[in-house]
Amino acid sequence: MALKEDMRNQGNWLFKYRSYLPLIIIVVGLFIYLYPIIALGQKPMQGYLYSLICFGVGLIGFFIRFHVVGYAAENTSGKNTAEQKADTVNSTGIYSIVRHPLYLGNFLMWLGAALLTANIWFILIFCLLYWIYYERIMYAEEAYLRDKFGERYLDWANTVPTFIPNINKYQKPLLPFNWMKAIKSEKNSFAALCLIFCLFDIIGKLLAKETNFNYVFIFLAVASLLIYAVLKVQKIRNK
């Protein structure tokens, strides 16, 4: 099999299971975060301010995802795992400055969690593995769009960077922002981000026999779960 076809097949396969990568990152990251506390008897290395900075990185990633979804046209791949799909080439809004904004948002969200470990080797390995993993997904996605839209896609792709935004190319979105669509779609992402930081902090502090918990994370975790529960109940009632 030619390398192009091999890359595309790998990307399509990884696309189906891309939701599992964060779980691996969190499990390994939690172990690295807790190891100095359990094995060496150290106190958590991450101070209050550093933890908030890490959360801020993750929050930037979340807002990128929120922005993308709110302005997204119907019938785009989004969270589906079965196959790639698109009815149009998104070329305005954030798609005018970067070709894969959702994956950029994902990267920053999970980079925030990786930074929380304060382990430079884990952070570097995470960045490398993320790029190897998502490079194939991006390749498969672009191959699909190139086959479907041809020159129309290439004209856009040839002027817009793959992953690092070029804000000088920004064009106003053609569609209005859909708040409810963004909130309903990204409630899971926000809850996951808040819960991860909250659990890391609480577990680390309890194992170190400390009680100076980060109440910002606790508040956000509770609030995100309430939002999630309300939207879920509303969805069930509307069926």
C-alpha cells in the first residue's frame, strides 16, 4: 500500500477512536502528578497560581472549541466517530486563520492538564504523541475534503495554515453564532476540563494530608456538572 493511502487509512481509523486519547493522557498524567506525593512523601509541587495558569491554557482551548461549534455549519464531522462528513468548506471565522481549529482547541485543553504534572518530559512526550496521532487524522480529513470539493478546497487550504493560526487572515463568519448549539455540544468538554483539575487537586492534597483545596476548581466542577445535568434533563423532556 502506498504511503498516502496508508496514512489516510490510519487517519480514518484514529478518527473513530480519537475520544480515547484524552483518557490515556489523564491516567498517565495523574500517575506522574501523584508519584512524588505517594512514593517520595513530597507535597504537591504545583502552587495555586501555577494551577490557575494551567487551567487558563485549557480554558483557551475550550473557548476555541466553543467558538468553532457556535459558528459551524450543519453536517460537519464534529463529535461523530463513524466517518468524515461535510456539506461545505468552512473558510470564514476561525477557519480563515487555521485549518484545524477543533484539534488546536483539543491540544490546548489537554496541554493544560499535561502542564499540571510539572514534568517536562511528560509534557514534551505528550506534545509529540499528540502531533503524531492527530497528524494522521488531519491528513485523512483533508484528503476527504480534497476529493469532495477539489479546487474549491485547495484554494482555501493553500492560503490557511494547518495548526498555528495566522490572525492577519481573519474574515468575519458568514453564519450567526448559535449559543445553544455551542453550549449543548461543549457542555461535556467544559465539565471534563473542570473535573480533571478539581480531582487532581483534591486527590493530591488528600494524599499529602493537606486541606488547602483550590475552591475555584471545586466551584467550577460543581457548576459544570449542574449545567450538564440541566441540559441532559431538558434533552430527555424534549424527546
